[in-house]
Amino acid sequence: MFLAVPERGALQLRVLVEPADDSGRRSLAVYSRPEDAPAENEWTCHATGVLAAQEREAPATTGVLTDDVWPPAAATPMDTEEFYRRVTDAGFGYGPLFRGMRAAWRDGDTTYAEVSLPTDADPGAYGIHPGLLDSALQPAALVAGHEAAEDTIRVPFSWSGVSLHATGASALRIRLMWPTPDTVSLVIADQTGAPVMTIDALIMRSVGPDQLAAARAADAGELYEVDWLAVPTPEEEIQGTVEVPQDAMALPTAQRDDDTTGPDVYVTWCVSENAADPARSTRDLTHRVLGLVQAVVSDDRPDSRLVILTRGAMSTGTGDEPTDLAGAAVWGLIRTAQSEHPDRFTLIDLDGSDASLTAVPAAIATTEPQLAVRDGALLAPRLARPANLDTSAPSPAPFAPDKTVLITGGTGALGTLLARHLVSTYGVQEAAAHQPERATGRERHRHGTRRTRRRGHDRGLRRRRPAVPGIPAREPAGGASAEKRWCTAPGHWTTAS
């Protein structure tokens, strides 16, 4: 798999070499993962191979890379500046340490080149410095089209017959030949023509601009979105469900008509009744649900389960917008409870169809912790890479430059990341965090924006500007539209939470 170095941060690299087998060969594998990945994250395998000890005579470079025939007089000089410009335009840029090709010549299917490290770079303890080796391979990287827009990039795919003959070089001479259209062989020598490395065969593979962009996007944070996918309907319905009245604050006692055993499943509707005052409805509904959650957690039967039914609390895609904001808040509360108590809570969101209501028993019988039922079909949330992701340019800035962006819950790590995104992508100049004081504002200052921290309750968001005195009067609060999926608080404030 292609390995792309992220623009920010770093990668953890793991190279595993297995013990030698009976023939003395050792299996090799190269893995990576993001620097800040949790310990339980899996590693991505990029390369596998076999190592073996073998004595090999150095190739004869006399008359090929030695001073008496260097530089090659019969070959045609290449414009290295033009080469690097076209490679960059094709989507594959090189940093200063890897921009080491100083001169190159082409003679039919053979390319000669001189590469060297920058004057301040030290080859150190490397067998051959990575920047130097990469520069030696670069003449094979560009597939030039008739026009620059038709250029493509090739990257190393499979190596064989790689031998190192000397170490410590800071400048190299290269002869690169194409025995087949997708395979190169290289003889690499130092500035005197003495052999340094030979590569019998290196198979190259083309990489398109879309693949390079996908690799960069993946290493920048693995962009995903939630997609609601159909799940199979169970053949048998669960037995022993107990209905919980909408106004109940505690669990009723389960009564069974037979001697069957199994978990008690409590089912309750959580639908807001006061659409005119979403803030009050949210507070009342979440307060009631919190009581039920506490009752389930304290229940002496560890296998009892609470099923929450909502209507219009979730969006499953285009044309299915949420209509019950209080119900959406209940989903957030129960999702937190699910992370702490797996298998004890189930969320099911319905539309208004009779078919969905009929499908509720089947939905309860699934093992899915979260479901949406639309026209009787069961849908479960899954992570998926966005389709037709366009990272070429950000959308027009939804924030007015003279407004302050209020970030609720913005003093922690997520608030830091959000503030940095607002600065770098949308040019936000003023941000205010609304949470108990915990974090510093160094990150915001480093990225060129001011940050004001205020302690207070979310109820302050329902009031007008004087409720958050940290926001300057000259820079009133502002934010994005609903299309940008920012949350507009009741009253006046526009928040990013």
C-alpha cells in the first residue's frame, strides 16, 4: 500500500524482521500508523520482502560511471528544473532533502544522473541516505505526456536483487536502464565511479493524481462520514418487553405470565411535546431519560435493557431532515450511556409511517445499538469514506469577518482542533470558548486568532450578547448557516459545538 507522509505530524514506522529459516532467509514487513494513533489501532502494512546474506561481487563501473567517461558525452542533457516542476504539477512534490538530482542525461532507454545531498545534510550511519536513494530513483518517476497536463507519476512497487557495496556516500552517479517498459535496473557509484549499490530489477507502478490526493487525505485524518445502511430483519421477535409510560421516571416491575427467563426489555417513547419551546422540551425530555438511565444502571439485573423510541430525531440522508431537536438530544445522551454500558440501551428512530411502527418489534430483536426505521426498513449507522470527496478548495467562508465565533465546549482538545480549522480554512479572526476554564489559548494565538474563555451555563446562550461578556461589542457573535451543519442556539447566538 502507498505510504504518504502527512503534511502535519508524523508517522510511526515499524519494521519487523522474522528469525532466519533453515536456508538463512528472513521475512521482512514494513508497517505504519499515525503518530497520535491510540495503542489499540491497527498498523497498515506497506511492504513485505525477504532478506538473505549473500556475497556478491561489485559490478564493473569502468567505462560507465568513472571519470574517463563522465559526464556521458553522447547523451542528451535533461532540464532538471523542468523535471521537478512537471513532477510537482503531476501531484508529487519533493522537499529540499529529496530534491537531489543535480544533472541528468538521456541516451535512448538509458538515463544517467548526478545526485547529491544538500551541503548541510550528513549521510550519517545510513547504508545509503534515504534522500540520496530516492533522488537516484527519480529519473524513473515521471512519465512525460505530450503535454504537461498529461504527465503521470510512477512509484517503486517491487524490488529484487538489491545489494549495497559501500556506505557513507553524499554524492552519486547513476546509470538507469529500462529492460522492460515497467522495470528498471540501476548501477549506482560514488563520485569516483566506485560501486555503491546495484538494483537488478525494480518494478514501477503508475499512481494517478486521484490516488495521491486520497493518500494525502487519508494520512491527514482519515475522513469518514456516517452512512445509514440496511440491515437484515431478524426472523424471531424478542419476548418479555415491558412498556414504560412517557411520563415515567422509574422502571415498572416486570410481570411474566410464564416461567421463561431472559432479560427484561423496557420500551419507552421519547418524543417532545412542546415544539414551540425546543429548549424547554430538550431539558424536560433529557431529564426524564436520565432518570430512566440511572434506574437501568442501578437495576440488580445486569441483563435488563432500555429501548428508546424517537420520531424524527435522526437524519439518514438527503431529504430526511430531523424534526425533533429534543429527541436528537436524547440520542446524544444515550450514546454516551452506551459507551459506558454496552448492550444495556437501544436507540430506535422512526418516521411517521405505519410500516415503521409495525417493524418496531423486529428492530428491538436486532443486536444493533442504534437503528432508524424508514418505511419499515431497518437502517444502522456505519462509517464510510465520503463519495466524491473534493479537497481541492474549501467552500465559501460562512463566517462574517467582523463576527465572533462562539465555540461551546471549546477549551479542550476538540475545541483546539476546531479553532485551528476555523482559522486555517475560513479565516476566522475572533473566537470565544464557552466552558469551565481548563485549557490555555496558546493554540489560538499560534494560528493568528484571539480566543476568549468564559465560564458559564449553556442557559446563557439563550440570552443576548450581555450574557457572554467575553465577546467584544464591536465584534458581535456570528456563525454559519444550517447548510454547514453548525448548530444555531435558540435566541441570538450562533455556535460551533
